[in-house]
Amino acid sequence: MIDITEILVHWYAGRSQHDVAGSLGVARGTIRRYVEPAIAAGFVPGGPPVSEAEWAVLVKEWFPHLTDTRLRQVTWPEFDKHREYIAEQLRAGVTKATIHQRLRDERGVPGSVASLKRYIAANLAEDAVRAKVTVLRADPEPGLEAQIDYGLLGSWTDPRTGRSQRVWAFVMVLSHSRHMFVRPVVSMDQASWTASHVEAFAFFGGAPARLVPDNLKTGVDKPDLYDPKLNRSYAELAAHYGTLVDPARALKPKDKPRVERQMPYIRDSWWKGREFTSLVEMQASALHWCREVAGRRKHRGLDGRTPAEVFDQAEAGTLTPLPAAPFILAEWSRAKVAPDVHVKCGKVLYSVPWKLIGSHVDIRATATMVQIFHQGELVKTHVRQDKGRATDIADYPPEKIAFHAKTPTWCRRQAEETGPATTAIIAELLDGPALHRLRSAQAILNLADKHTDARLEAACRKAAAAGDPSYRTIRNILAAGLGGHRARPAHRRRRRPGVPARPRATVRRRHPVPREHRDDDRHDEHAPRRSSCRCPRRRAGHRLVTGTDTVALPRKDAIALAQLLRTLETVLDMDDVSVANALDAHFGFDGAVDVLFTTAGLHADTLHGLLTHPAGHPQKAETTR
């Protein structure tokens, strides 16, 4: 570009137009055109001194179209119509090429990209450069700060598996000395993030006072300029090493420039062109490179000194010493307690107290232990498992786990406390696949809730002697009061005041017709039909005869009654008539009804309707076919 002021200075100094043209490389016609306004204004070469600033003012007055570029632009008036839109796009960080494309496609503005750039430089210079302004920070004090970031290195094929994986570099740089730690990883999960910090602090021999990480989820749960919410695992790490976490602002990489600037250097100096057979070898190589290469390079920001030298001389002694106890990595998660009183941690279900169903709990999982917290209070601890579920039956309500609580071991222990006969029966039931007969064993031992241990032991002894040590037999013996001890009177019905006593009666089965009379009865059509079978359990149907009344006995009740009588006959080694008489003599009529109702399972309405008779007419009751 021609400098008009320089031409006028040379001319006014007394040089000819020919000499000025040859000296400045400008045509004589051009020199003449710029000198003519000065001659017309009365300036003569060799006149009074005129400074360059005065000539510049005169040039703007004589040649306004040359000094003010806006007067020469054809498309600028079109751009000026969208000045606010262009300024808004610049403040948002949009590039000039993209602004030109949007103006052309969305608003129909003509003009080239170069014209737009000239317009912005002349009219919106402040808006164009405002976002580019960088405030230089003073170097932090030794041991004060470390900046942390992840950077992508590239792809790596594992020779053992043939699988290609992306490799990332965890980088921590001490801001004062620029000494760095690099650890390649194939995963950026919570375990890798925490383990990398532990290795970095071990590499430096201490921890800095402040950590400046990025806002990734393994470090920061919720970014915020004034009150960021840290990840609980990361907060535990910071508390263990006595350091402060001060995350960089979201989308502001210039908040941690010392680590951001190192990523291209790491990729070029260490990663590219190298082959590794394993991740362990890769990490060992990175440590060697940090000490011998990166740590020994001369750094311009350190006035030519090396990071290792500055670290050893000024920063190593200012770091916070490492704690004596190693850090235990813990992963935190949050879950809702399901109706089955379990929460999920990883791939495993862990039980919690049943009262927390529907509540949200915090889960802290280490390599060996899982702790569950509710509102900050520890409510459950489990040993960590890899798969399946971990259930403590004590977390269920007691009534929901009665079967599970009374294990085979519990059954054997309770039987030993009762007596040897009970122990032998329980041992026989639990021999082999105990789970299939566990309920029978539990039922026998539960009889001790209604009867004394002595009565249960005697009943078990009689059942074993009879060769039928089943739950039903033992229950019937106890219900009939034949275990050698008087039955508990708790279930006896009490007569209300003013109600007459119920008449006594015995329940017996009719004697079979003697053999010598059977033929006569067979041909006597008026003779009552009698059964030749003495066992009630073989009859298809029964009736109960009370005096002159005959009432049909339901088949279910008849079978239950027959089973009871058969059991008593077997255990006592006597016939059914003797059994019936024994019941009547031992309990009385009311007691016999209670025994039948409780043991045989007969309906109370049926028994009272069938085994009773009109008041004042005590009679015997018998069953016939």
C-alpha cells in the first residue's frame, strides 16, 4: 500500500518528483497526483518544517476515500444492516466463516468471506477479540496445585486377544514445577480414576494442596461455579490425602492450561511409533518416560531449567506427606429397597432390614465389603460377592421366616434338649435329603409349645415303640392324653353359669354279631343289618345312632374318626371299644368331644349335633353302617 505521507515528506524536503518516484518505486504520475493538492494549498519545497503527524492530518482531508476504507466497500452497507446479529454470533464464539455462511443462506446477504472479515475488523474489532483475551496467571506456589485431565492417545491392539481398544492417558501436572505423571488406561470408570490418583501421589511422594480436575462424572456429580457437588468416592479420596478438590469451570479448558498443553507433547514424544505387548508394560514405559524424558527436558516457562530439577529443589518438600494407611477404594451408588428387602449393587442383590422397603439407601462397596446407609446411618453390612445374592434372614419379619429360621441344625439341638426318643425320631426324619422332611420335624418340635417336654418325649417314645414315629401319630397321642401325663386343661370347655351339664356318653362301635347267630340274621328280614368288618376305616359310609335318633355322619368326618381310633388301637394295643371307654373314663364326655375335634379334625357342629342327645336322657352313642 502506498504511503502518501512519505511521498509528501520526500517532496517537501526538496527532492524532485523524478527522484521521489525512483526512490519509492512509484510512478511519476502517481507522485504528481498526490503532490498536486499540496501545491494547490500553497506548500513549496523547502518551506517551514511540517511534521509527519501534520502531513497525516492533511492527507485525511485531501484523500478521504483512501484513509477511510468504509467509503470504498460496496457490500459493507448490507453487512451493516445485520450488525447486531453479527456481534451476537461473535460473542457466542461462532467463527467468521460460519457467520458468513449463515448470513448468505438464512438472510440472503451478498459478499465474500474476505469482505465480512474486513467489515468485522473495521467495525466490530472489540467483539471479535473480546473472547480471545487471556489473563495471565501468576505461577502457583510450590506444592499448591496440580492440574488433572484425560487425553485420548489412540487405538491399541492387544496381542493376546487380538482385540483393538482405545487407550487414554491420565495426566497429572504439578503447576509450579511442570513435573508430570502419565498413566495409560483402557477404562475411565471410578476404579481407574481413583487408582490413577493413588499412583500419581505415590510417584510424586506426596499430595498437593489443591486438585484441579475436569468435570467428568467420576470426579464431579454436579458442576457448579460456586458449589460443585463432588463424587462421594472422589471426596473420600481427597479427605484421605488431605487435599482440596477445585474443579475447573465447565467448558473452560484454559482453567487448567498446564495439563491441556501437555497432551500433544505426550502423544508425539511417547505414544506414537511404539509397540506394547500389555497394558502393564505400557504403564511402566510411561513412568520411565516421565522421569527420564519429560522430567529432564528444558522448559521455557522455567527459564531453561528442567521440571525434575525444579521439583527436587523447590516443590518435593512442600507436598503433603502420604498417610500411613493405604486408601481403600470405595464405590458409591444409590438404590431403592424392593419388596423382597433387597437392593442391587453391581450384579449382586443384598438384603436390608424389611422396615426400609420403598426407601432409598446409599451403598458403599469396597473390594471386600458392602455397607448400606439410610439417611447417613449404617443399617447393614455384607461381605461382597461377585454374583448371586446375599440374604440375611434376620432382615425379614419373624413370621415370614419361621420355616427358614428352624434349620435342621436347630431341629437337632431342640430335640436333644427334649429327650433321647425325640432326638432319635428327628434324626431319622432329617437323615438324607433333610429339606423334604424338614416340615415334619418342625411340626413335631412345635408340639412343645402346647405340651410339656416330658409329654412330648413320652409320646415320641410310644410312637417309636408302635413303629409309626410320624407327626400325626405323636400329635394324636398327645391330644388323647395317652403320653403318660395328664393333658393340659387349657383347651377344656368351661360350662357357663346357669347352663346344665351336658350328659355323659361314650363313643363305641357295635360288637359284631356272634358267628352262631349270623345265619339266622342273614335270613331274617327284620333283623338289623350288621357289618362283619370291625375296622371303621373300611366303611364307605357311617351313621351315628343316639338313642332313637339316627344322623348321617359325613364321610370326611367318619374317615378322620376312624384314623384316630386306629392310631389309638395300635399304640395302646387294645380294641376300639376299650379305646372308646378309655376316652370316656379319662376325659368325660366333654373331653372326648374336645379330643375328637382337636385331633381328628371333625367339625364342632357335627360333633355336638351327633354325639349329644336330649337333656335328661343320657344314652350311649354308637356307629353303625
